Amino acid sequence: MSFPLLTATAALPAVGAVATAAVPAAWRTAAKWLALLVSLATLALAVTVLVRFDPDGARYQLTESHAWIKDFGVRYELGVDGIAVALIALTALLIPFIVLAGWNDADPLETGSSRWRPTQGFFALILAVEAMVVISFEATDVFLFYIFFEAMLIPMYFLIGGFGDRAHAQGEEAASRQRSYAAVKFLLYNLVGGLIMLAAVIGLYVVAGNFSLQEIAQARASGSLHMATSTERWLFLGFFFAFAVKAPLWPLHTWLPNAMQESTAPVAVLITAVVDKVGTFAMLRFCLQLFPQASKWATPVILVLALISIVYGALLAVGQRDIKRLVAYASISHFGFIIMGIFAMTSQGQSGATLYMVNHGISTAALMLVAGFLISRRGSRLIADYGGVQKVAPVLAGTFLIGGLATLSLPGLAPFVSEFLVLVGTFTRHPVIGIIATFGIVLAALYTLVLYQRTMTGPVKPEVSAMPDLRARELVVVAPLIVLLIFLGVYPKPVTDIVNPAVKQTMSDVHKKDPKPEVEAAK
Amino acid sequence: MNPVNYLYLAALLFTIGATGVLIRRNAIVVFMCIELMLNACNLAFVAFSRMHGNLDGQIIAFFTMVVAAAEVVVGLAIIVSLFRTRHSASVDDASLMKL
Amino acid sequence: MENLIALLIAAPLLGAAVLLVGGRRLDAVGHWIGTLLSFVSFVIGVVLFADLLGKGAEHRTLTQHLFSWVPVAGFQADVTFRLDQLSMTFVLLITGVGSLIHLYSVGYMEHDERRRRFFGYLNLFLAAMLLLVLADNYLLLYVGWEGVGLASYLLIGFWQHKPSAATAAKKAFLVNRVGDMGLSIAIMLMFTTFGSFAFGPVLSHAGDASEGRLTAIGLMLLLATCGKSAQVPLQSWLGDAMEGPTPVSALIHAATMVTAGVYLIVRSGAVFNAAPDAQLAVTVVGAVTLLFGAIVGCAKDDIKKALAGSTMSQIGYMVLAAGLGPIGYVFAIMHLVTHGFFKAGLFLGAGSVMHGMNDEVDMRKYGGLRRYMPVTFVTFGLGYLAIIGFPGLSGFFSKDKIIEAAFAKGGTDGWILGGVALLGAAITAFYMTRVMLMTFFGEERWKNQPTRSPEAPSAEPAAEHQGEHAEPHPHESPKVMTIPMIVLAVGSVLGGGFFSIGDRFLHWLEPVTGYSEGHSPVGAWTVTGATMVCLIIGVGIAWAQYGRKPVPAVAPRGSLLTRAARRDLLQDDFNHVVLVRGGEHLTRSLVYVDHTLVDGVVNGTAAGFGGLSSRLRRVQNGFARSYAVSMFGGAALLVAATLLMRAV
Amino acid sequence: MMTHLAAYTTSTGEAFQFWVLGTVAVIGALCTVFMKKAVHSALCLAGTMIILAVFYLANGAYFLGIVQIVVYTGAIMMLFLFVVMLVGVTAADSLKETIKGQRWLALLCGAGFGVLLLAGLGNASLKEFDGIGQANANGNVEGLASLLFTKYVFAFEITGALLITAAVGAMVLTHRERTERAKTQRELSEQRVREGTHVPPLPAPGVYARHNAVDIAGLLPDGTPSELTVSKTLRERGQVRDVSAEALNDLHALEQRAEERLERTAIEPATFKRPEEASK
């Protein structure tokens, strides 16, 4: 038996989480370094997975399979396809930055404050989330997936509810109230989605007799497992609902702005760049593979919802007065693109969507983390409290601009490639939806540039005149992300090469072929 | 007259007893109403006994009486001790079932 | 030789990277690095040009494949460059004029503490613009297309501390994005139509596709053009873009970037040739903009904005020509090149004037400057003569050809378009003469008055060391600024003749763009004659109005048209009322909707359950008798159910 | 063996007895429920039970009839009366409803249940009666006994155990073991002094009230009655007579007479009413 690489990748951060939590209270810095080391080691493991993965090989690789709950046919089954590999790499890549960016976020407040901020807990929770996200990407057993899909809510709940921004306009009391509101909202939304999914999971077991994704998918493909049309649709909806909450898709999105607004920037990145990706990933892996017919049946509605997400999220981003809320709504718009790409049912759409997940992770991380640095300097999230930062802190402004440009999908930066692929993929099958979605790029420019203009340009506000530029630690966080954004914008082939075969498989799962062009001119 | 009328009477008495249980607040009266219900049942049993021509119904009625006696003993004892601690025989006082 | 193409782009890109990442260490030499790399690019361009000239007309297309960019199933985007006669023309224009303006900026931006960054942006622009014209497929072109938009954004907003500059930059980017949307939809359409968006397959198979699709593609490309080239209805950003430093206006908003739309149409000629409706739309847009820009140019007192109106109008000519199809492509490009020379020259001249006038931009506060800045006067004057189409100068040749071609379109269309083009020529003569007269002739209106205009409180940093309200001391600019102006003036004088005599330019471009001789209903000399008459009329009116009478230092109220023209023919007001206000209302109401409705539904559900449970909780009142009632009711229900079941 | 008729009827005498006594039984039951005082309820219930005993007898359940009278009416009802006496009369005797909607719900449920029950009985095919004669052939008591000690012997034994348990349970519930020595009078008075409440003995009833019966509250100097003067049990039963208004009226009349005698301005005769009268 070979080394269980996938288990190790998920287990390492889990063990790290426990170890970090166990560090004595006085050794705060040690806990931080431990968390950083663990996340880097996880990254190393993830890179190993990436290297060992053969894009042209079997669909699921590095598989592990052990019996777990025999009576219910639940197995501990892991395996990765190209999409999962890309996302695991993204997750493992982002966590060290999140840890580094949140280095001081969970320090105890200055003496005299009654609030105690458990540093160890903060980093342990982040690592715990990482472990659960990674295993969600790896699980090929529906039940196993479900458990971790739900379990990650717990550490996220504590991260949102327990660690907010340091300063708050309305005082500590209001901040804490809003935080717990956001955390509860997050939990409730996702829990409801999860419970509906649980019903569907049980239903799937009743219909299929086991939980193995591969077996069920094969049985579906070969026709040996027949599902009644309505059964399949109900099960699909049960799964999809949970993923749509997590993703989040309009109109199930309202938890995201609250959660992102109230949590610290690194945690906000964790939510939107890492945890939410599980939702869109699961749509590709579970919805399309298990319920191909129902997926096709639901496509029109989902595409329209995704379209609404895109335009609506962007419009709301324009109207926001809070930097983090703005980024949250921008993310909703981007998730609209991802879901649209998935359900466009074209190679371009799905490859684009997968690529989008990776790119959105990186670009949002860049933008949000810089925004977090900005907010921590001034102690306010309100856009109106800033102005002229560019003059005082040019490097901060520059990185903020690059993050913003990535968000608006400027060509040359990574998100452009994926966004365009999604648009093309949608357009080839649904031209009208594709065209309307294109309006999203104008709106994206609007909210990004308005944000930049209001915060960074113009006369220097007195409150920001003493603002320090990015520090070394912060540069270490931002610079690699920007380099990655540029690299993947210019040369996304490494990612597409991994993703394409998996997308091809998914396309064949749903029995869809790309539409032919009118004139065969490519030859 | 058809002896089934005894059954109607039993049903009537039972209903009156049940309503009494719901309406009265004095625990003792409530208990009396319960006794009334039990007696109504006994009447029905006796009538059934006659209807079927065997004594099993009467046996059951006999057991009912015995159990009712036991119940009354315990119940009244509870009422007395309740009254001692709360100085009231009302079943409503201080919503007993609420924390 | 092919391998040099990438270097064309790499040189300025390297410059941009070094200058922007390098930090303050490079402040002392940054501008020279930028200028040097720009010249390097130009030299490479010249070498490649020489190489192309050495080949036969049919072999003048070089391609360089670098790597596969986005390969997904049928969607294959490569990073491939294509250098043919059309791209070569642009490369030379971009790097040539670009290098001169780099040089000019060394002097112009001398006192700006962020000069290094300025050169970084300029280099970034060069790289993006070169990428735009060298791309071998539309997606790569799109990268350059947005890249120049970014550079333009950064440069317009270079003085970010001025809110007006920041706003103008944002506006430029946004309006351009609308155009970019057109380009991206066009690319998608190409992909669904041809399964590719590389120039080769698309252009060679354009004839095979249905006309409806081609028209759609054409219209989307036109939308892109409108955005980038400031054509009606997306022209509103160009006037505001003058907030940027003057060299930027000269390079990006006069000579190169704004002409990218013309490049796009000419490059996609094969598509337009097969879609007459799209072509008609192009000519209409061109004609309308031609007049629009000219009228706006007549009313502006801000020298740069007047020139911006002129730019709009001249690009209108080019778009008009490009819309005419094969009879106009070559002339569109020719006018583009000559315009690049003289308009860059004019802007640099304007910059030089401002440089000497404490950054005053109001022409009503100029006057009689020819004595103080002779070199500027001469070069500006030559540019002026070129643009109004003075016989023998470059504008004469290129514009004349376009007017001829417009008539040659034939039919009513031809007469209308030709007439508009002629009218445009007259107005051009009027407003350019106006600029000339107000700036260099007449009284010296700048004397005895403070000059810092309130609109530009801390305008160009070059003036920062001077007193707040000092009377300006007009002076000639340093050599590093005048030399580029002289070179450009020489180009504007000789370019047209050089290109036209012997149809050199026609023969050079024809293999790429195709050319067909138009059959004009009026003779070539008649058109020339008519143009001359228009020119004289225009100049004459301007002379009568601004040359003979003194120019009031404060603008008179003016006619309704004048006032409208001063406000960009109310287009901004329209935008403000409809788009900005409407958008604000929309977003605000959506924020409200999201908070109350979408969130409200969910919260309402929660509150509903909460309310229900608090109601239900009241049932649990702790009274044993209440519970007994429920039990009794339940028993009654059970009896009822039993009876019912038996009855059924 | 009798061949049974579709409509088994009883003798006319029994029918007469049923209708008369049945009516009384229902009235007794209703009185049980609606009588204000527990004692009256208990008496009505006893009456109903006796009638039921008669019905048992009429139905051939002689043993049960006797047991009903002896055990139920004789023992259990007496137990009830004892408890009523022990507990005394409390506010719980009021028929006034305190839970909103309880009465209506109860009556609704009761009516519904009753109607359903009667309807169910009406629907059931209960026309065939075997009569008890055959079963009682060897004597009712003997028949019961033979069943009780054969077929139902286990149930019988268990019932016995239940009775014993109940008896023990009742004792446990009602018996209070004194865990500490009773306080002496001295200790009680010392405690009162310590607490500062009612150091002197409680006032006697009837003081200043012209009566000195135990159920009349003594009056305070301002003429209002003092609760402290009457026994707690009387208070709880609501059997305290209030004569304060009378006394005050008498006083007033006396004053008026004195004024008349002294030929002063006539004073309007004031009438004092008892608080509860005033509130009516």
C-alpha cells in the first residue's frame, strides 16, 4: 500500500490545529509560527499531490478506500480529479497567506480591555477549516463529503463570531452584537442548506444503495441505476440548494456580506476564497455527475439566477459604503460567473469556471487582504473615511489597484482568462445570457474604480496623512499573490492542462458536446 | 327499554366528569370528577357484562373500583401534602408545570 | 527576424516593470531609462521595417508564435504576433511619436516628483499599444486594447490628488469598458461563427458566414471603436481626459490610442466588406462624430479641450473612411498617420504654451504669444496648416482623399457623407484658425492679471515653484521639448506629400487592406476645389470673428448652440441625468431591496417561525388544566377519527 | 339457551327506574361539577354513586352494587369529606375562570366528545343482549369469585399489591417526620422580638366592634377591620364577618343624635358600605 498522500494532506492541518490549540497561552508567537509552518508543510504536500497527479491518467487518482460504517455502505474514499487538485492547491496556497495576514489579528487587545482574544484558537481554527476544506475536495464518498461540508461550519462560525476587526465605528458593544448576528446568520443559512442536502443524501442512499460517488456515477452512466425523473430532480435540488447557499447564489446570498463585513480580512478571504469554493466545486462534482439529466433540466433557471447574481451583485457593490461589503458583493457577482460557467455545459464554461475558482481565490485574497491592511491602519471600514491614500502610501495603493484590476478582470491578470472563458462558454450555448453577463464587466469596472477613486485619490484626508505604507510582512503576503495573478494571466496553461481532462469527463457525464461553430474555419 | 340506554347514560356521565375536570380548579373537586368518570366506566362495564351474558365485565369493574380506591388514597394524600406546602388546593396556582 | 517582434513589446514592458517596481532608487535616472527603451523599440521597429521593405509585397507578413495561452477544447488562444504592413505602420507611428513624446516629457515633467512613475506608465502604454497592433488574434488584441485603457486610466489620473483628474480617469476607463464589452461580444460571436478568433481563419473565411452574424460582429466591433476612439455616442470621456499631463494627451489621446478603433475596423475589413449594414453604421458614426467634434471644438476656450474636439472630429474622418470599405481603408490609415504627426505636434505646442504660461489653459487669457515663443509658434503654425488641409501639407493629401472617397461611395449616401466631410473641413478651418488667433495673435491678454485659473488649483507641478498669483512670463521651452516639436512639424509638413506622391502609401498597405478605386460622381479636382473653398470660408469667418476684433477675456454668453457646444453638446448632462443619477437611484434602491426584501424574506421566515414558536410557547402555560383540555380535545379527535375511519 | 331477540327489552319497572334515577344521576353529576363548595359536590357525587349502585343491582351485578355502596359511597366519599375538612375551603372553590378561554374550550371539547361518544354508541350494533341470568345462575358472588380466583387471579394479586402500595404511599406522602425539636413558647417569643414583628400577642377579635364573636374582625382605632384578629382558617374560608361599616354608621348616628340634642346644624347622614357591596 502506497503512502496515503491525500489523507496526509488533510490530516496534517488537522493535527496542526490541535497542536496549535495546545500551545500554552503565554507562547503566542510560537503558536503563530507553528501554524505558519504547518500551513507551509501542507502546501508542500499539496504540491506533491499536484506533481504526482497525471492529467492524462485515470479520472480519480491517488485514491484511498477503506470501509467505515459498513451497515450504511459509508466508505472512507478519497480521490482527486483535475478540478479537485487545482482547488486543493489553491487552498493550500492561500492558507499561509491568510495566516501571515492575520498574524496580529488575534492578539489580545491592549491591557485594560476585558476582551480576551485567544490567539491560539484563531490559528487553530484556520487550520481546522483548511483540513475540512481539503478533505471535502478529496472525498469521493457522498456521506464523507457531507460530514466535512457541514463540519466546516463550526470553526467558521467561531472565526466569524469570535474575531472581528479591531476598531469599530459604533463601539465594541455594537461590533460584538453585529458579529454574532453575522455568525449566526452564516450558520443558519448554511445549516438549512446542509439539512436539505442531508435529506437528499439519505434519499440518494435509498435509491442507490451506497454512497460511493464513483459507483453511483458509473451505474448512472451505464444505465444500471435508473432513477425516476422526479426523484432525480428532487435529489438534485436538495444537493444544489446546499451548494447554492454555500456558493452563494442569488437570492441565497445575504449571509455573505454580513459575514465578510464582520470578520477580519483574513477570515473574509477564508470564507470567500476557500470555503465558498466547496460549494461551486460540489456542483461540478456531485450535481453534474450524479444527476446529469436533472442538471440539464434545471440549467435554464440556474443560468438566470447566476445572471441575476452577476448583475445584481455588481450593482449592489456599486452602492456599498463599506469596503468589505463591497468586496463581498463583488464576490457574489463573481460566483454568479462561476455557476454560470458550470451550468453553461460547455468545455469553455466549465474549464473557465474551475479556473475562475482558482483565480477568484487569488484575486479576492489580494484585494481583501490589502483592504484589510488599509482598514487596520485607519480603524474604519467606511469608504468615506478615506481619501488620498495614494499620496501617503503609494505601495499600498498600488497593490490595492492591482487587486482591484484583477477583480474587474483586466486582461493580463488571471481572472480575465477565466471570465472570458465563462462568457464564451455561455455565449456559445445561450447567446442572450452571455451578452447580458458581459454587462457585468462594465459594472465591475465601475465598483472597483469608484472604490479606488474614493479611497486612494483626491486630497489627502487628515486622518490618513500619517498612514504608514505596507510593512515587510504585508508585502510578503501581497507580492506573491500579485506575481501569481500576473503569471496565471499570462500563462494559465499549467492550470488548464490539469483541469481540461476532468472537464471533458464531466461533459461526457452530462452527455453534452460543445456546439459547433457556423463555419469550420479553425483548420 | 333497551339496556343500551345504560351505555348512553355512562357516556353522558363520563363527558360531564371530563368537563368537570377541565373546568374546576379545586383539586378535590377535580378528583371527584375523575371518580365520576370512573364510575361511568364501571356502569358501562356492568352494562356490557349484561349484554354479553358473562361476568368478565363485572370483574373489570371490580378491578376499576379497587384501582380507583388506591388512586384516591394516593391522590388525596398528594393533595393534602400539596396543601400543606402551598396553602392552596388549586390546580392552577403558580402554573405547576412551568419552570 | 521574426524573433524581434516580441522584443518590440518586451523593451517598453521591461521599462515599465523596472520603473514601477524599482522604487525611489531609480528616481534620478528613471526618465532616461524609459526614453531609452522607447527608442530601443523604435530602432527595432525600423530594423523590422527595413527587413519588410527588402521583401516582396506578398511576403511582408511575419508571425512569431510564443506560446499557447488559453487552450480549452475548441478554444485555442495563442500568444502569437503578426507583423504585416498595417502593423508595421502602426509600430513606426507608435514608437516614433512615442519616443519623441518621451523625450518631450523629460523636460515637461522635470519638476514632478513622480516623474519616474510617469515614464513607467508611458512605457506600459507603449507595450500595450504595440501588443494591440501586433496581436495575431482578437483575444490578444483585446489584451492590448484593455492594456492601453489601463495606461490611459493611470495617465489621465496621474495627478490623482486632483479630484477632477481622478474622476476623468475613472470616466475614461468606464466608457472604454462599454466599448470593450462590444469587443468581447464580437470575439464570442467570432468564436461561435468561425470556431476561432485568430485573424487568419476569421478574415479568410469571413465570406462563408451568414451576413446577419457578420453584421452583428461588425456592429460590436463598431461599439468597441466608439469606446476607444471616442466616437459618438461614447465620446464623452475624451474631453475630460485632458486632465492628464499634456504629453499624455498628445501621445494617447491624439496620436495613438484613440486611433486603435480605426485600426480595428481596417484590420477587420474582410468582415465589414461582407456586412454592408455594419459598414453603413460605421460611416454614419464617423460622419456624426466628425461634425460633433468639430462643433465642440469651436466652442471650447480651453486649448486642450478644443484640440480634443478636433481629435474627435479627425478620427471621425478616419472612421468614416474606414466605413467606406476598400476605397477608404488606406486613406483612413494615411490620415491616421498624418494626424498622428500634426495632432501630436499641436498638443506638444499647446503643452509648450502652457509650460510658459503657468499652466494656463484658457485661450482667452493668451494672445500675442508668437513673439515670446517663436519655435512653438512656428511648429504649432505648421501643424495648424497641416490640419486644416493647407495645400501641400500632409492634412491636405490625406483629408482630401477621404472626402473624395466619401463622394465615391455613390448614391445618396455618397452625397451626404461627402457633404458632411466638406462641411467638417470648413469647421475644422474655423476652429483651428480660432485657436491659432486666440493664442498667438491679438492683444496680450495675460498681462496685468493673475492667471491661475480656479478650475485647476494646483494644476501642473511645473508651475509649483512660481508664485501663486504671479503674472506669467511667457518663455520658450527648453530644447528637450522643442526638438520633438520640430521633428513632428517636419513630419506634418512632409508626410502627406511623401505618402501620396506616387501612391507610396497605397502600394504599401494594399496587400493587407485591399484597395478598390472608387468612382466618384464628382471629379478629383472638383473635390479639391470645393475643399479649398470650404477652407477659405472657415478661415475667413474665424478671422472676421477673432482676428479683426479683440477677443474678450471673459467668454460671452453666446448662442444656444455655443453654450451647448461648450457643454459637449449636452451629452455629459444626458449621461449625468440618465446614467449617473439613474444608476445611483438603481443601486440605492437595490441596496434597499437587498436589505429589506431579499434579506427580509429570509429574516421574515425566521421571524415567522420565531413568532409562531412564541405563540406556541404560550400554549405551554404550565396550567395542568390547559394541558388536560388539549388531551381531551385530542381524545375527541381520536374518537372522531375512529368513527370517521369506520364510516369510510 | 334462549334464542335472542333483536330487541331485548327490560321490564317496565326497570325502565321507569332507569328514567327516574338516571335523570337524578345526571343532575347529581352536573351538580358535582357546578356546585361552588366542595362539600356540596361531594354530597351530590355520593348521591350519583348510590344511584349507580342501584343500576348495578338492576343489571344483575349484585356484588358490585353492594361494594359500590360500601366501598365507594361509604369509604371513598368519606375520605373525600375528610380531606375537604382538612384542607378547608379555599379560593379555588370559586367557579370563576382564570385561564383565558379554558371554560369555552372545555365545554366545546366536552360537548364534542359527548356527541361523538353518543353518536358512536348509536352507530354501534348493540342491539343483542344475552342477559345476565345465565351467568348469575350459580349466584353472582360465586360466579365472580370463581372468575376472580381462577382466570383473574394474577390481576387480583397485583391489585392487592397495588392497594398496599397505595396505602403505604399515602402514609409516606402525608406523614411528616419531625426532624427538629418543636420550638418552645419562649423561643417563639424571642424569635418574634428578634424579627421585630408582633412582639405582643395577636389582637383579639371583636375589639371595638360591639360583637366579640370569633368570626368578626376587631376594628382598628380608625374603624377599619384588622385581618390579624381572626383565625387564618376563617379568613381562608371567607367566613369573616365585617361589621366595620355598621360600627361606623352607628357612631355617626350617635353623633347625629348628639348634634340634634345640642341643636346644632344637622349633618347629612353618611352611609358607609362594605367594600364588596360598594364594588357591586
